[in-house]
Amino acid sequence: MRKHWNNIKPILFLYVGWLLLLILVQKIAPTLFSLQRDFLGPISWANFDGVHYLNIAKAGYRQYLEAFFPLYPMLIGNSGPIFALIISHISFFIGLLFLKMIGEQKSLPLILLFPTSFFFAAVYPESLYLGLAAGTLYALSKQKWGLVGVLGMLASATKIFGVYLLIPAILEYIPTKKKRARDMIAIGLIPLGLVGFMVYLWRKMGDPLAFFHVQPIFGANRSGGELIFLPQVLWRYIKIFITANPATFQYSVAVLEFVAFVFSVYLLFVAWKKIRKPYFWYSLAVIITPTLTGTLSSFPRYLLAAFPLFFVINTFPKKIKYVFTVIFILLFVYFASAFLRGYFVA
């Protein structure tokens, strides 16, 4: 019992500190931003996509909602936004605990303070995904293949990135001395969350890739009919920086998107020698996927799914980590306040 408490205690300390920061942000947000009413949810932590997840939870999939994966709204059911927040917070705490158990406790403050980590506290599936994905990596570290398969399958029913957990699972399994059919079958469960969703979309909508094809509905020049490659995406952002008004909030979001992408590429470059190769290849897949829609819109939020990259920052010298921490906190307060007041961030 004491051993379990020793695992939980430092996570609880960090989590409570993070909650206090969120409460502070909620208090000061009205002084920083006027209220935008276009995409407000029933509570401020359910703005934008939170509205869609609550609608799916209550009434099922309707036209254009296929972009949102099913596990999170299935868990919410008819319980409403407060229960959705409970799911998010419990999932996030469990995710942090799993990360500690794989030896990454020192990376946790960086994850907690990342500029878009407030989405872990929102009616969004980011926290559920973190809990499942981090749990999968923990199960991999213990070679518990059945648990790897189940958690990975649930992760791929939560976000598209979950299917990429197949990469570290295979890379971790190959060197094992004892190969058993049941272990390989367990690993093969990982993509079934995505496959199950595609079968559902095919039977109901006649389009197993509807989650991709409806992307243009949600703006930001997303492509839903073809893959757009990175040079064209970067060129679009260069044009934005040249032609858009720097005084607008949307301009600051575009800067955040671009900087987050460049930052992730830099971390990937460093990660090759700093973190385990299964984590590297998983993170690479997560980072590439959003760019294929032709935009970096929401990329700062998607970057949360590439959480092994935060392990890289932890290897930096202390002074550099302090600089990152200060920058992260300032951006966290600014963009979390904006989100709570109805401004699209990611």
C-alpha cells in the first residue's frame, strides 16, 4: 500500500498545482479577452469540439460529426458535460501515473505546462487518449501483451493516432526471445478500434473514411479528398505571415501552429539519440499525420499525443528547461484564457 502511495503522491502534488493554475486562468480570463459567443459550449470547458462530443454522446452520429472518434462520447453517454470533465480529469491523472511508472516523472511538469495542455482539462478526448496511450507504453515496458492490445485498441477508438501504437508494440516485440501466437494476436488488436469505427461509418454512411472526408467542413483550409504534402503546407503559412494582419488573435494562433510544428521537428531531430527508437517512430507518425490535411490548424493540440517528445526536453540543461518552463506558462495562461472566452486555439 505504501508503495502505491509513493507512486501517487508526487503525481497528486503536480496535478493539484495544475488545477490551481487552471482556476487562476479561469478567474483572469475575462480581464484578458472579451466573450466570443459563436462556439460556446454549455460550460466554458466544453467550447468548440466539446459541443460536438456532447452532441454525439447524447444523440449519436449525425452528418459531419464523423470527424470525431467514438470512445470518448460513448463513455460520456447521457451524463452531460460535468461527467465528461470527470472522465477527462481521471484519465489525465491516470496518464500521468503511467508516465511516472515508465520512469518519466521529471518530464511531467513540462507536459502539464505545455501551452495547449489545458485541453486535458476540457471536454476533449486528449486526456483519455493520454491515459490509454501511456498505459500502452507501460504495458509494453512490462511485456504484458494482452494489456498492450486492449489499451491500444481503445486508444485507436479514441483518436486516429492510437493506431500508431502498433509501431512501438511491434518494435518492442521483435527482440523478445519467446514468440507466442497469443501475444502476436494481442498486438494485432491495436488497430481494431479504428477498424471498428470504419466499419460503423461504412454501414451507416457508406464511407469508411468519412472521418477524413468531412475535414473541409471544419474550415482552416483542411483537405478531405487528397493528401497535401508538407512543402505546400509551409508555403501556405508563409503567405499567411506576409498577408494577414499581425494585430489579430488569429495571427497569433497561426504563429503558435507554425512554431509548434518547427519545435516538434527540432525535438524529433534531437530525439533520435535521446529517446528509445519505438517512441521516436511513434512520435514521427503522430507529427506527420495532421500535416497531410493541408494545414497546421490544431497542430499544437495534436502535439500532445506525441508526448514522448517531452521526454527529450527533460534531457536539456537546467537553464534551458527553466526558459522553456517560463515561456510555456505565459503561453498557457494566454491561450487557455482565450479558449475559455470562446476563441479558437487548436
